Amino acid sequence: MPLSPDLLKILVCPKCRGPLEYRVEPLEVLLCRACALVYAVQDGIPVMLIDQARVLDDAEFPRA
């Protein structure tokens, strides 16, 4: 289930407060390019915990 557009408008990176990119392919995630972190979305709920984010791999998530 995709995230609500209203929710996406207010979500920011918890580490730097910067903008996030929402991706649904190959996985549903939120990306922070500034911090190079990937936040998972599980069952339609963003997991916005810095310690659970993973390092961004540009090969896996190229710029749109």
C-alpha cells in the first residue's frame, strides 16, 4: 500500500531534517541523499529510526 501524499509532504529525515525521496521499486523505502540513508517502509508504516536505517547504495537506488 503506497504512503499517503499528505504524509509524504510532512516527513523529513530524522537525522538532518532534509527532504526524502519515496521509492516503491525495487523496495518501498524513503531515501535521504544528504545523509546517504535508506529508511524502510514496513506494511505501509515508515520506520524512521536512524539506528535501523541502512547506508544508501546508489547502484541499488539511482537518482530518478
